[in-house]
Amino acid sequence: MGDSFPNFAKTTQLLLQCFFIANLLDLAYADPPYKVCSNISNQAANSSFQNNLKSLMSSLPSNASASKLYNISTGNDLERVYAQYMCLNYVTNESCSTCIGVASQDIMQLCPEDKEAVVWEELCQLRYSNQSFLGHLDVSGNIPLDNKKNVENPEQFRVIVNETLSSLTEQAAFNASEAMYATGEVVFTNTDTLYALVQCSTDLSPDDCSTCLRVAIANISSCCYASRGGRVLSRSCYLRYELYAFYEGANESAESPVAGKSNRRKIWMIIIVTVASALLVAVILGSYIYCLAMKKETKENTRQDGKCHGIGHSDLNDFQIRGFHRDDLIDRESPFMDLASIYAATDNFSDSNLLGQGGFGPVYKILIFRPGDEADQ
């Protein structure tokens, strides 16, 4: 009994140690650095290629303090080494230099005798090869990663992720001012905001950058679309999204995708309604002015038509009749002759003044007088 207890304690301690080591291995696998080695030997550890590689790797951190993207080569013919690093665009030059310093050590330890290798750290990536790869798109061996925690409504999340990454791809690849780098934030729920980042190696053409990122989107969509976060490690580009602000300069007050589209619709509706209203006001105002002008013209015409200018004689204006002045024949307020004037002008409708029969009755000759003259018979 006394011997069994120490054995049990040793067994328990051994199991705990194994569990701790297993967790360490799991953490080592889950966290950077991530690597891809060619498994093609450079023949000997002390070969010219290996010496050139060591020399080149030692020089990269100092270059990273001045530039976040850099490529270099050294050596001759078969021993020539080509290398390139890329830091994420939002990091400082100091952080870039530190990251490349770590990456140059990791790549030598993880792929010590390979003629080609690539290592991804948290903020940068570093690759080398015995063949020139500058300006060449390479999506072979892409590594999609997720954070193993899923969202509650994955299909809706997948749509928003794809739309956001596609929009950023167009921006990074074809907007020259962006230098093949773009970030974006979109509200997913009341409590969650999607943060996304895409970046290409600037030695690529815009079309190759777009292709690289679209392949990465397909990689992440096929493996990890329900995950709350994910990234794709590629030799030629980088893609990542999370439900937290993982990059510097992220805007915490992001725009909702639904609200964003709604706001754009509202802006267009405001523009359309404003223009239509302005046109309608112009039409109404023009019609009103036209009606006023027509009304004024009608009044002028009516006023002019109400005046009877000299009938049969150019010198007679304002309705003067021989033998009678206008004031004697016509009331100022009426266009008609009074009965007394008619009796006087027709000699009390004398038959001697009857001219004939018209459509409205007998027609009489009117005796016209000028003031001071005797009547004409």
C-alpha cells in the first residue's frame, strides 16, 4: 500500500507533464511562425548557396527599418539566392524591422537546408528561393487559418465577409493610390463589427493582385466561412478578417452594410426628389408667369377692342358721328345710343328714312349733323 502511492504520484506527474507538453505543441502549431519548406536540399550546409543565404538573411532587418517591402538577391549562377519580405502596411518601420529579424532566424531554423522556403510571422512574411520569383504570381500552397470559434448566423456572416473582401480587393488591386493595400470595417450585428484587411506584394500587376486575393477569398470561404475570424497566408498576398480591431487605424464606429446601402439609397432619393422638386417649381412658376402675361394681354386686347375708331374716315377717332358728338349719342358707361338720340336720328322712325328690311327688322337712315351745320335731307 505504501509503495503503490508513490507509484501513483509518479504516474500522475508523468501524465500532467505529457498533457503540458501536448498543450505546448498545440500552441506552437496554432501560433506563428507558419512555414512552407520545399524539402529540396541545398546539397550541403556549408555550400556557397547556404553561405549566401546566411549573409542575405542577416542584412534584411536593417533594410526593413527603412522599407516595409524589399527584395534582394546575391551570389552567382546556381548558388544565387533571391529573397523578399513584406510587412503589413499599417505597422511601423521599427516593428517591421523587428518582425523581419525574427523571421530571418525562424526560416533558417525551420528550413535549414532547403533551396526554397517561406515563413509567416504575425506582422510580416519572408521568403527565399534559388530561382527568381519577382513579379510572378504564386498561390500554390496557400494556408487558410481560422480561430475555431463560429458565429451564430454563418450564412449571413459569409455574405458580408465575401462582399467586404471583394470590395477591398477591387480597391487594393486597381486603385493606384492604395499601393495594393486596403482595410474596411462593417457592422455585422448590434454588438459585432467586421474588420478586414487585404494586401498584395507590390511587384505584382493589378490583375495578378486581384487574382491572388480572389483565390484567397475562395480559400477562406470554403474552409472557414462560419468562423469569427480567419486569414489566408499566400506567397503573393495576404488576407485577414476578425470581429475585433486587429490593425492600427481601425475605425471603431463602422458602417452597417444594410445601413450603408440604405444611406446610399437615401442620398440618391434626396438628389432625385430635390431635382424633381426644382423642376416642378420651375414649371409651376413659368406657368404662373405665362398665365399672368396672357391675362394682361387679354385685358389689353379687350380694352382696345372696346374702342371704336373712325368708321370709314381716318380723321374720326373715338366714335364721332356727323351731327352728334359722342357724348350726345353714347352714355359714357354704355356702348349703346339712348332712345331719344335714336328718335332724333331717324326722325321718329319716319317712313321717309326707311331703307329696307334686314335680318333683325327695319333699317332706317340716320340723319347725321355736324355742330353748327344744318341737317342734310
